Amino acid sequence: MPIRLFLIVCAACAFVLVGWACGNGSERASGELTREGFIDAYVDLRAAALRDEDGVLTDSTRNAILERHDVTEETLLDYVDARGRDLDFMRDLWNEIEVRLDSVPPEPVEPSP
């Protein structure tokens, strides 16, 4: 059974925010996922899920978004794990995500024929 990325990331973040995740909050090596890259990918994933009637991404949609951002589920989870103990960083990260999601216009719903 495939696991939906946004549920994994949300669960990981909950653990991170209560101090269960591993990591030291240090910056990653050059070429790794950046803060901006994480935010862009996560916002696109959540916005796509929010636009779905059931709030669930299809595997093909999820994979297309991950590919467009050149990331994997593991990359996103590793990013959260590596910074999980830096609560100020995580608070600012999720605040930025919330602001961006609030500014995503809802996709218009087309009437049924």
C-alpha cells in the first residue's frame, strides 16, 4: 500500500517538533536540498492535495511533483530529520509554508455537465 508523502512528512514533523527526531540542525553539504527547495516542493505537494476532492494525491501526481523539484520522499524526510532539533528553524520553516499555502489560489471547480 503506497504511503502518501504529505502524511509522512506531517508525521515526521510532529515527531521532530516534540524532539523525537534525530539530527543536529546543521546545514547540509553543498548540492543538497536547500530550505527554499524544501518549501517549494512541500507547498506544491500540499497544494495539489488540497485541490483534490478527497485531499489525497495520486501516485502519478506525487511523483510528477517530486520529479519537477528533483527530490525524493527520502530527501524531504532527511531534510526534516537533519534540522529537527533546531526548533526556531523548524518554526520559521513551517510558518513560511503556512504563509505560502494561504496564498495559493484555490483551483476553480468546474460544474458537472
